Amino acid sequence: MTMMLSPDLLDRRALALLALVDPLGRPLIGPARITGDGVRTAAKPGGNWALLAAAGLESHIGAFAHAPAAPGQGAIKCVIDIRPYSGALAPRRAVVPLPRDPDPDHKDQAGSLFAPVPIALLPSPTCPIPPTAAAVRVTVRKRGDGRRVANALVRVASNNGQFAARSVTDAAGEALVIVPSFPFAFTGSGGSVSDSLPGKATAVADPDEAVLVADEDIARVRAQAALQDSGYPDPDAIAAAFPAPASGTNLQLSVRVVATAEVEWRVP
């Protein structure tokens, strides 16, 4: 008789612990599909996933007394695609530098094997809006021809600099930006009270990854996106490469009204 052992009983070295959080900063509830070159994961409690294998780190999996000397710490940029099974959350790409520092004395440092790697999941246009959050529905269009822009990073910020959030456009060039923990009222000059703050929405995109969509093609591209399981936009990489433009679309942020905005994207 052959005995099957639980994967949790097998000897192995985890490469990283991924901590997926939702748009409100809470641990992800529910399953997600995580894929990448040579990637294997195991779901853990509290929205965590153990990254067990990745291409280029095969020698690390069974090494316990000492981690292999090569490759050097952070030398491999492990690209993973994450698709939450909840349609309320947008799929995304993330890059995890591997291997991580295995020294327990460095456990409080960001690159430590013992420190979770936080990955923020952004809302999809169908995400429920909490009653204590401001929200903006954005359509991004390319300057000049008006086509919608998929895979764009949308940033929303209040003019006073106190509130900011971001999202990515879906296959139809639409995004929902949720600003959590937004006050119900503000006191202005002279003691006046307002339930909104002026803000601005901007959009940037990597020209190599942006997908332009005509209005009449929305149904088709959404159907194609439902079958996609890789090649998602990486909001962190887009944000690092493309600063928010100085100009944008003016709007009012409020918990009472979901704002709408059309934002123009100019090819850099």
C-alpha cells in the first residue's frame, strides 16, 4: 500500500510569505490563483500564501541547515500573476525579489524571509463600496482618438494632500477608485461645513502594455478578459515608472456621492 503524505508534512524551504490585502488593507478572504515561472504556492490562514518554488531557486527548496550561496539575495525578480476568485478585486502582476534574507537576526527588515511580502489588491469596477469610503468611477481615454485605455494606473487625490488611492483600468478602460476611511464632513474657513473635498484624478500607462479599445468593442474585450490568466498590469511598476501628471480631471470626493470622471491619457 502506498501512503500519501500531506504536503505540509514534506520537508521543504519556503521562499517567501505573500500577504495579500484588499483595498481596505484587510487580509484577503477567499481563494486566489497565483501563477509564474516555476511557481508553486500553498494557501495559509489570514490571506497569506507560502511561495514554495520559483524558477532559478530549485536548489533552495530542500536546503535547510544553510541557504545556498547563489543566487545572491534579491537577484531573481520572481514575476507572479494574481487573480482573486472574487470578481470584486482586480487581477494584478507583482514582482517578488528572491531569495530573501534567511538570517533570523534580520527578521524585522523588509527583505527578511521572516517578513511577509505585502501585496495590495485593487478594486475592480464591481467592487462593493464601503459606506465609510469615498469612491470615483473613472473611464480613461487616449488623447486624440478617444479610445479607452486598458491597463492604465488611475490615481485619485484630494487637493489638500490628505487622501489618496489608486486603481487600474479593466479591459474596457474603466476603474473604480476607493478612498477608505473618508470623513463624512469637513469644517472650512469661517466655520462652514461641507460633505466633500475637491480632488483630482490622473491616469498613466506603459505604452508597451496599454491596450486601446473602441467603445463598440467593450463586450468582446470583457469576454476575452474573463478567460485571461496571466499578463496582468503591475500597478507598482507603473507607479514607479510614471509619476502622476500635473494636470488631471477635477472632481469632488464624498461618502455620499460616487463621483464619475473621464480622464485623458497622453502617450509619453
